[in-house]
Amino acid sequence: QVQLVESGGGLVQPGGSLRLSCAASGSIFNIKAMGWYRQAAGKQRELVAVIPRDGSTKYADSVKGRFTISGDIDANTVYLQMNSLKPEDTAVYHCNAVFGVVTYRESWGQGTLVTVSS
């Protein structure tokens, strides 16, 4: 069974930094991309950042210049460095992996809570 596990969330003051980590394990092969999504209370889940195998990256407008996604797809790991955190960044952050050869599948982690508050 495929499993994604996030870590690194917690409570941080505005302007602070956190680094989230995600590791995929189990019967998972041929990962094509990994990324981060978040869902704040009362809001829909949104894409934060994604990194395909080719190394290109995509970020939500709200986090550009503050967040950086990186990782080693071959090692089934991905990170999210979050700087200059704002209260509006408060959300549950979920790791996502897309994998397969012809038909792709997705796997999601259970999430890690990031709370930005003074």
C-alpha cells in the first residue's frame, strides 16, 4: 500500500520559517511529480507548489517569492521551505505524488498542520 508521510508542521510566528518534508513509501513506482497542497478552514484545497521529474516548478501566486519546493523524485522525497510566513498561510498541508507509466495514479498524505500566529 502506498503511503506518504509529511512532517515539519507546527506553530510559528509571522515572519518565521518552516520546512516541510514528505516521504513516499510502499508499493510506489515511477513517480512523475510531487507537490504540496493546503486547505485552510472554510476554504477549498489549493495547490501550493509542484515539482515534476524534469525539475520545473509551479507555485501559487500567494506564495511566490516566499516558498521553495525541492526534492529528489528518485528518492521519493519532496520538501517545502516556507519563509516570511503570514497568518493566512495557516492550513493543513498535504503532500501529493503522481505515479505510473501510462495510467497515472495519485497518493495523498494525511497532512501536517501549519499555524502562523503571534
